[in-house]
Amino acid sequence: MPGTQIKVFDKIVGVIELLATSSQPLTLKSVQEALGLNKGTAFRILRTLESHNVAARDGDGAFILGNRVLYWEACYRQNLDLTKLVRPHLERLRDLTSETAAFSILMRKQTVVVDQAISPHATSTRFDIGFSAPLHAGATGRVILAHLDPERRKNLLQAQRLEHVTELTIIDRRRLDRELNKSLARGFAFSEGERLLNTSSLAVPVFGRGEEILGALSVSGPSDRLTHSRCKSIAPMMLREAQLITDRLKRG
């Protein structure tokens, strides 16, 4: 209604909508010109959106939609607050393992951390909310890839180069295929130093309403503490928590 609009919010929504509908990354000048904003206003809005991960920058510094928007979309599809549902399970895994437990979801061609319960240890692994990683690097991406429809997995892997995140990242496609098959057979994935050196992770899949892979629960910590043998003993409790989340999602 006239007189009730918040003009700055209208401008913010305009910028988000422009980023969402653009077929290519946008420069500050192109945002400014498309929406009739002055340079200072456009810059402040973009920087604020960037600080909340609603906007992000590509390799050339141009602006694109950030991962938080994709997370909102995932919540909308599931019609619930994912973090509220998952939080008790993260805290239980953190308490049982004394390591950081995280929940990541599949967003386009990457995994994105949407919540975590941080280890009480002084030396621990922790992530920024919105932290993203390519699907081929580490346990979380690998367990998601393993449980995707084979055709979708093939398309995702063909569409991206397998590049090193660390020197231990698996970039050989045949070796990656073997690891994916192993993860599918066991129901979990283990990685050591593939995303962060001297850090190990164990991840298990979480499925949505239609049996499609939604994301993964992971436990991460220093490799000298989170050894391969310890991860094997942790895997059953993680699979149990993931199944509880999956059951809840199916019930809606």
C-alpha cells in the first residue's frame, strides 16, 4: 500500500532479483545501471548481501547469487527448517565423538555447510556457515556423489575439472570411481587431508522425501585423533543419526 513501503528494502530485493535472473555475473556498474542506483548505494547493498552470503563474487570479481539463496530454496522444497531438524543430531554426534559434526547439502555442483556443532577440543575443525567445496574433494562430496542417480553423477563429473584442493585431493577419475563405489557399498565415505591438510572426515548420506540425496552428515577432526580405525567405530552411530533425519524428512 502507498506510504508503507521501505524503499531501501525494495532496492535490496531488486538487486537480489537481478542477480537471480541474470544469465551471467554482474559488475557493480551493470547493477547500478540496470536498477538506476547511484554507485554508493549499489556498492553498499552488494557488500551487505555478500557479507550474508546472499551474493558472492566469481573469479573476476563480478557478482552472482550466494549459497544462502540456494539453501533457502532447499528449505522451501523440503517445507521445513532443515537446521532446526538437524541440530539435535549434530549436537549428539559432537557429544559422542568430541569432534565437529556438520550438515552439508548439495547445491548445484558443490557441497555447502549449513550448520555445525563444534568440537570442545582446543585443536578442532570448524567451518564457516556457507563454506563450499567441490564434490570430488573429501568425504562429504564423495558420499553425496556416490548416492546420486548414476546419470546425474556422470553429468556432474563431466561438467567439472577435477582439481587439487590440497595435494591429497583425488583427481584421477578411475580412482575416484573406485572410491565412489566403495562409499556406495559401505554407506559412508572417509577422507584424509583432501580438503584441509591434517584433517580427516567421515560422512554419511541424508535423503529427502523422494529418496533423492539431499546432503550429508559429517564428523571432522585432526587426522592424528580421527584415524581410519576410529572412523569405522563411529560410522554406525552416524548412520543411525542420518536415518533418523531421513525418516523425519519423509514424514514431512
